Amino acid sequence: MAIITISREMGTGAFQIAREVAKRLKYTLVDGSKIAELAPQYGLDGENLKRVDEKPPVYITAEDRLHAAHLNTIEIILLEFARKGNVIIYGRGAQDLLVGLKSILRIRFIAPFEDRVESFSEREWLDPDLSRELIRKSDHQRGGFIHFYFNRDWADPLGYDMVFNTSNMSQSAAIESIVAAAKDPRLKNDEVQARALIDDMILCKRIETELLKKQTIENLHFKITVAGEVVTLSGHVHSEAEKREALNVVANLQGVARVDDDLQVVNYKPYKE
């Protein structure tokens, strides 16, 4: 069940490479268009998808919590594709979302800023100054998304197995390198263990999503641990009512056989400036 993840800077030509690799390997390419196609089946409309896709939540208002819940929905879509294997996941922090899996090839595409500006301007028929602004904003947004959501430096090479500078390497050379790497036997090993791990990730995301949607639970200051059909909630809540609500939400989700309660009630007096 080989999985390839693609991290890219805007203007590197990464999509064309990913599309050709998917064609060569006969893998499914999961990009923004594929997610948009499937999102309505998960209760996520196009407007909300555009608002939250690869943008960090902040968990302050009810709207922010809904933002985070929508991000979880996108991740569930990605995880369900990953479970099937033979897939290329384009962007969306997939290399960090799938941390712990062995059957994954993590690719990153980079290039000098001005080279990307020139390439993007030519491809999209845009003024170079506008391209600079768009690329700068894209870098900031995508880097911020990874830093906020996964607590990792987007540019850290240790987060990837292969890094391609598309200013110095042709698309054909990059394609051949990725196709060869995808045939590494390690990517086909431990399929049963990998699927079990992804199943746990999916259930964890489903639980977190439902809890985020519950306005009666003020904050999510607790950890969700999934092992098969057993879920453990640990950390703290602000009242017994919140605790009962959280446990009830989890217990009623499909796929949950048992909920272990390790939640602590911590009372506090709200501070007002």
C-alpha cells in the first residue's frame, strides 16, 4: 500500500510532475480538485472547503472550532485514500498527518524564489510583481499551516525522503527518480499494521471532529488515544457536565466499543480584562 506525499512551493512545477508520476505508477492523485469532488459526501461544502483548506485554525470562537472541524474532515478524506494505498497525496501536510507510517515516500519540491516567480508568471500569463505577491503569500500560508497544525518547520529537509530543486533538475529526471523510489520494497511491507494505524487515525479524527462541533464543551484540553475500538480520553475539562458530554459523544460514535475515562475536572474562575 505505497503512499507518496507531495510538499511543494508555488511555482516549482510540482503538479505536472505529480500527475505524470501518478500516470506512470497507476496511482490515484489526490489534489484539491479530488478533495472538492468528494467533500460534499462528507458534509463539507465548496465555500467552507475553500475557506479552510491548508489554512491554520486558531480555536478561539465557535467559528474557529468549526474551521478546525472542517480541516479534520479534509484529513479524514486523505486518510481514507491512504488506507487504500497506491496513492499520491498532493499537499495538505500529508507527510506530517501520516507520521509513523513506514509505507510512505515523502517528496518535497523547491526552487529559488525568483525562478519560481519567472516560471509561474510564464505559465499563468501574469505580471511578475503579481506573481511575487501570490508566491510570497502562498509560502507564508503553507508554511504557517504546517507550523501551526503539525508544529514543524515546513522547510526542514528531515521531514522528507527526497527533495528536488526544480531549477536544477528536469521534470523528466525527477519523475524517473520518484518512480524508481516508489518501487522500494519497504513501501509494500507491513500493510496490515499500516492499515490498522490509519484506522486508528481516522477514528481519532472523527471523534475530535464531533467534539469540536459540540458548543457545550468549552475547550478541548484533552488527548484522544485510539487503539482499535478502545478510546481513552485524558487531560481536563471545566465541569462534570462537560465531562459527561464528551464521554457520551465518544461512546455513541460508530466504531467505538469502549471509552476509558481519564479526564480530570479542573474548576476555574474566568478572568475578564
